[in-house]
Amino acid sequence: MGSDDRAKKKTKTAAAVDDVLGGLYDFLPPPDPVKDEAAKAAAVKNHLSRPALPPADKTRVIFLDVDGVILPAGSIDMIVVDGVTLPAKSHVKESDFSAQALGSLRAIVQQTGATIVLSSEWRRGEDLKSSINAVLKSQDIPYIRDATPIFQPRPELQKVNVIHAWCERRAREIGKWLKESFPGGLSLRDTWLVAQKMSLPPRIKEVLKILTITMAAAFQPILSGSVIVEGAQCWQP
């Protein structure tokens, strides 16, 4: 294969990624290198002064997405594998992630003792999950406790709107994990389960409008006990 053929193939792959995303992350602002570098410097400075984390409370769960949440959208190359958008490389560097978002994630764990369950498409590869765990460890955040199951999108929704189909599939995956992990019953405050019964999940749709963990948002689940907050849902029975 000549260099021209390889260039055409790369361009075609990039276009395919854009088509599959279909505007899922289009509303997000581009990465701000200056702001994130400042956040990384502050994170290094404060690393040794961080309060100790409480014992893990397995009744409290953070369902963590990655793309656009702790990893700024557009910061790494993506490819499409079997219709699923994934990082082009199986190992991702700590410097690719948002130091501010990771600090906010740690604040949630510090105040609640919540455990982390990976709901991102990154759970599809062991190397990707290992990369996430390595980044969490570097920020003194506990390893991923578990990952949600992987389902297929509903064909009838996929034909109408791929984003809605993605949201509905994610709701079913999280709902299945909750039912298996808490067989004694679930609180209706679990908005993922409520959204699972709707054709157009409004609460998940709301998450898609935000998708970045900020320090201000990090304290919302601490104060209210159970809310969807900026791409990650904290749930408590």
C-alpha cells in the first residue's frame, strides 16, 4: 500500500468517526491547554496535602464515563471498531486526561466513600481499563470496582437517532448492573432506571449537554445524595 493509499484510508477512518459521533460531543468546548496545564500544576502541588480517603462504601456508586468527562473531547485520536468509537491506541497517557476533572472525581470519593463502576465504552478492552486504573492510581483514587455489562442498541431506536439509541442502551446496561448488585431492591431515585422506561431519556439527555466534572458539580451528589452530575451518576439506595 502506497503512502497516498494510507493517507486516504486515514482520512476515511477519521470521517467515519465523525459520522458515528453524530454530534454527540459537538457541543463541548475545545480543550484549553493553558487552563489544563494550570490545573495539572495545582494538582501536583496539592497531591501531598490531600486528605485521606474514607473506607469504601459499596452502597454508593459512581458510574463513570470517560470521553468528554475525565478525558477532554478531541484530545486523542479515535477509531470506529464494529460501530463503537474507541481510542486509536490501547494505552493512554495520564497527561491526556483533565487534571481538574480527576481532582473533582477524587473530591466525590473523598466525601462519600463511593466506589467507581466503569460505564464507558472503554470497558470493552482490558488495556483501556488498565490505562484508566493507572490514571486513577496516580491521583490517589481507588481502582475501578467493576464495569457494566455490554448490550446492543435497539434497532428501532438506532434507525431514528443513534444518540438516543446510545443513551437508551447505556441506561439498560447500568440498570442491569444495579439489579444484579443490589438484588434486595432499588430506590426509584435511580434516574437511570426511570430513564430506561422512556423512549427519549430526558435525564440522560441532560447529561449529554454537560459532560464534564467540575469541582462545583462534584459536590452536588454529596449534598443531594443521588443525582446525575456532569457525565457521572452517583447512586445511593
